[in-house]
Amino acid sequence: MRTIMNVLWFIFGGWISGTLWLLAGLVLAITVIGLPWTPAAFRMAGFSYAPFGKVAVDRDYGEVSLVLNILWLVFAGWWLALHHIVLAIPLAISIIGIPFAWQHVKLAGLALAPVGRDVIRV
């Protein structure tokens, strides 16, 4: 079932989100300042391409992760999370869109603080 949902997700917009996260990761990798956020952007890309059957778990609680997540939240995280919540609301209103809305909520949570988190299969 998760394969079918991931295929539907990818066809109806997941490829856009994942590709934009890949491009963001490449841009971050080019700059010296953005290099610490590059692995998080690539994790977000993989999660955005196929979110069904995956969860984000905390991997590192260090001070460096905390500082990087605070900077991320201030400069990029809040509007990315808002984007996912805005997409989740109309999906949640429709009965058939509830599983997709839940994935947007998961992506919103990860967009707030992606550094120090890992995406695993369940």
C-alpha cells in the first residue's frame, strides 16, 4: 500500500518538492556558509520524494545541531513549514486527501528543524 501511495505522491507533486530540495542542497553545498545544512537538505529531498513508510527520528541533540536549527528556523524553516501546513489544510478537508495531508504535516515538522534528524523506514 505504501508503494502505491508513494507513487501517487510522486506523480501529484512530490517530485517537485524533492527536486527543489535537491537543488537547495546543491546551492547550499556550493556556498561555504550553507555547507552545514547540505546533508539535512538532501535528507529532506529523499523524504519529500517518498514520505510514506518513513519517519523522522532524532539523531543528535548536540549544541551545534541546536544552533544550526535555530538559524534554519529563523531564515528558512518557518516559511517551509507554513507552506506544508497550507497544503495540508485543503487535503485534510477532503476525505481522500487525509493521508497526503498527514505527510505534509510530517514534512512541516522536519522543515522546522532538519539538522540532527534522520529519516528511517518503518
